[in-house]
Amino acid sequence: MSTETPVKERDGGSASPASGPSPQPQGTQPPWVIVTLREVMIKAKDRSYAISTMITLVLIVAGVVFNAFMMNRGDDFTIAVQSDSAAAAVVELADQAGGADDGNVTFTAVVAGSADAAVELVRTEEADAALLHETDGSWQLLGKTEVDSGISQQLGESLNEYVLDRNAAAAGTTAEQLLSGADVEQALLEGSEENQLLATIAGFVFSFLFYMASIIFGMAIANSVVEEKQNRVVEILATAIPIRQLLYGKVLGNTILAMVQLALYGGAALLALNLTDTADLVGSIIPASGWFLVFFLFGFLILAAIWAVLGSLASRPEDLNNNSTPVMALIFAALFTGLFASGQLLVVASYIPVVSSVAMPIRVLNSPVALWEPLLSLVIALAAAVALLHLGEKIYRRAVMQGGGALSLRKAIKLEQ
């Protein structure tokens, strides 16, 4: 049977930990500030934390540089053709089209004496593919084990262009005249195709950063609470500072750590983008990144309060695996929203606290959003954070002092009544 340890107030009376804050000596820092600084300093001096942060920074920069390299890397394709001017002409058209795209893709025709010789060049890997023009007028694109999609797509388009020009000339007209009136201009009512691509990439990055930070720092809060409760350190701390200020300090300390880490990751990624040929993306990503940091702050405050409560309900670290399902479901909801949500679902999600930490920055990047929308979402998130911190503090003050087995949320609430 669990028992509650009474706490001696500084006036000498006996009171529960739920009593108000004790008088504070003049010239000293507020208790929550001391706890906040302690949480930050302990983590900052943790060697494994520093090493993991540095490794992540290196991986982020390396990932951006590698992606830029792959985007700018050209492909050189060698196509075997018969001594047929038609096939060579198609390859030349493909080369011209590939060169128009910043010169990244080149096609080179290697003339073989016969179809069998062209096939042999492919078999011996002297050519990436063979473009054969059969006697009946049909065409065949041949590869050894597969045909690269870049080859098949570009050669297919070039072949269509070549055949269209030839047939138009035979009919006494031109391809442009035959295709007159067939142009389709693609447009979007909201946003742009470029922004949609950026939103997809940013959604992936924002979602996983939020997911990782919420779990890493959230679990750190919960484990810290469990450890202090298990070792009965919290009972000693309760004689010196109000329990609620212990909670506030833990939440703020880990929030600061998470924000600093996210700022480092984001700064490293933007710096790497600026040093590559993808620097033009920086101007579009920076505003959304700023919104993400602000929304992350409020979303993490909510999660931090929940993690602290879960830690106070547990009696040992193993208990966290059993009672962390609700908060993990919320984190996964934010992750999957950032990865897959679109349309009206994304709009609705952008107003749901925690989930909005990812959804609203993606909307800001994806399409024009009125200023009042992210501001309204922030107000809702802030209200939820204040309410959760207030409720969490009430549960935390009583549950953290309970020894014995793990508590359920219902029992913890009854203790407060």
C-alpha cells in the first residue's frame, strides 16, 4: 500500500507537497531557474549527448552535400545503333534534350555494323543499351539486364519527336502545325509545384526532427522523474523547493535543450544548402523553419508536461513502457501528418495542438496562408500548453510523492481531490 510522505514547510507546519511555494530568501534565484540550469548543465556535460549531437550535425551536412552532388551529377549514356541514320538521329535528339537540362545528361551513339554487333556491344557492356530500327519500321530498345529509366524515357520522347517530324514532312506539313492547339498550360490555384516539392522535403525533415526530439528529451524528463522518485531524492528536494517548481524547471530545461539542438541542426542544414548549388532553396525554407521552431516550442511544452506526469505515475523505468502509449500515439500522429497529410486533412491538423507543430509550417511552405491562421493556431497551442502544464502540475505534485507500485491516472487524480 502506497503512502504519502508529508513535507515540512519552512514555517514549521506539516503540509502536503501540494501546498503553496515557500518563502524565498532575498538575493537568490527562483527554484525553477535553479532546476532549469541544472537540467541544462547536466545534459551539456554529458559526453554521449555531445557526441551524438556532433555526429548528427555531420550527418545532416553530409546528407545535404550528397543530395546536392546527386542533383548536379550528370549521366553519360552510350547507345549502340546500326549503321542507320534514323537511330543515330534519335540519339542525337536525346543528347540535345539532355544537354538543355544544365548539360547533366549526355547520349552518345556508337555505330555497329549490324544488329547483332549492336547487341554484342550491350552484352559486353560497351554500350548501356541498343536502339534497333527493324526492317518493318518498328523500333526496339534493348538492355542487358534492364534499361535505365533515364534512357527509356528520354529516348522514347526523342523517338516520338523524330517520327512526328518525319511523318509531318511526308504529309507536306510540320510537326508544329500538326500539334497546333494541343499545348496544355499547367497551373495551381494555390501554391506552386516548386513549393510543393519543398513542402514534401521539409515535411519529412520537420516530422522526423519533431519525432526524435519529442522522444529523446521527453523520455529524459520521464526517466529523470522516475529516478528521483525511485531513489527518494524528490522527497529531499521537496523540503527545499516547491514540487511544482521542480516540474517547471525540468520542463523548461529540456525544452531549452531541444530548441538549441533543433536550431543547431537547422542552422547546419541551411549553411550546407547555402554552400551548394541548392542555395536558392534557402530563401523559401527559412520562413517555414522559423514557424517550425515557434510551433515546436509550444508543442514540446505540452509533451514535456505529459512526459513528466507519466514519470510521476511510474515507480520504475519499466513502467513507462506501459503508460506511454497515449503520448507516443500523439507523437506518431504528428509524424504521419507531416509525411502523408494533404488537402483538408492538413488544414484541420494545423489547428490541433502538437500535431500543428508539423502541419502548420508545411502549410506555410506549401501554399499562401493568411497570417491570422498560424497566429490562431499558436494561440490554440499556447492555451493547450498552459492548460496541460496546469493539469500536469496538479497530478505531478501528488503522484511523484507516492511510493509503492505504479499509479494509474485515475488514482492520481483522486489523490488530488
